[in-house]
Amino acid sequence: MKRSLFLLCALLFLSGGLAGRTVLDTAEAQFRDGRWLAAAALARCDDSAAGFALAARSTLVAASLTADKRRRDRLLDLAIRDVEKALERDPDHLETQLQAAAAYGFRAQLRRSANDVERSRRHVERALALAPGDPLALAALGYWHGRTVLGAGAFFARIFFGARKRKAIAAFEAALAKAPDNLVIRAGFGRLLLRFEDEESSERGLAELARAATITSRTALEKEMKRQAELLLAAARKGANRHELARLADRLAPFSD
């Protein structure tokens, strides 16, 4: 792995393959276009916290969208290695903390690991300490509370982890107050609300998804989130009840089994 990465980076630089752009600019462009694994491979060439954080982000998106569970698990392990390298280089880098929160949170979800639940929470809190009003950090807090409640159940999530549904909702509301047109945050919030399955959450979830569907998608990830929102809305129009919508939202959620 190390040798192949070295050869890739060496060939790239020797060939002048960036056409005047920086490594990270090119990798970000690949991410926007949906070439997630190519973006990750290129970002690692930067050998910085920003590079490895982008590699982790790209790899996590690729992992979340694959139907092959063995491949998904390998990609998650790779993303965690990227996160660890990013943390070594700069533990105060905001995106590094956000991607660490996501990666350990997804591993907690797959492996039912209480240690990873706590680890994910610490990275969310560090991200919020670095940027208290950042909408992505606030959304990460919302995801942490929501996923923990869904995974452990409301009672055990509250007793063992301090996670609460109302805190998930409040964190997402704060994120959307800062970034009302962020399609990924709004669609993710809508999907999470459907997964709570009660009538009030389901109604609000559909409203959030309907709003997300009106936002222009500019990147491959935004297009995918919009597609999922429209799929859930179409199911509701066809008469799916809130329990059926929750099951569909579960299947669409990242790293869902």
C-alpha cells in the first residue's frame, strides 16, 4: 500500500499531471465529481492533515454507497487509518476532527462498540470547541445523538451515553439556522427524523426532505442525497406509512445493515 501510494504520487508530480493546480484543489474537484476513491488516493499525496482528512471524507462516502459489505468494511478501515494520520499531523484541524467523529461513529454503528461511541463524541466536541458555530460540526453533534439513540434505544442511549433525540433535533436546527440551503445537512436531518418512526418526527422528516428536494445540487454527493430524498418522498406519495418509511430510510442510511 505504501509503495503503490508513493509510486502514484511520484508519477503524478513527475508528469506535471496537476496542470497548475494544487494536489488538494484537484482532489476536491474529483470529490465534487463523484470520483471519491481517486480523490482519496490523490489527497494522500499531500501528506498533510488536510490531505488525509479529505482522503477520509472521500473514502467514507465511497464506503457508505457500496452494496458490498466486505468492501465497505475495508474502506472504513482505510478511512480510519487516514483519520489517524491526519490527527498525527494536526489534531486541531477542524475537518480532521469531523472526519474522525464520522469514521468512529460508523465503526461504532457496525461493531456495536461503546468505546467508539465515546471516541466519536470526543471528536465532535473537539470540532465544536474549534468552531462553535460551524454548521457541519453542529450537524455532526446531531448525527451523534441520533445514531446513538437509534442504535442503543432511547433509554440506554440516555443512561450510558447522554444521547437524546431532542438534542439531535436541536443540533440539526442550529446547523440549518447557520446553513439553511445545505442540501446534505437538510436531507440527512429529514432521513434521521423518519428513522425515529413516531408520527410527529415522520411528518417533520417529510417536510425537511421536501425542502431538500428544492435545493439545487452541485456536487455528486448532493445529487445522491437529493435522489434519496426524492425516493423517500415518492414512497410517501404512494402511501407508505411511517413504519415503512423508517425501514426505507434505514436502508438508505450510511453503513446500515
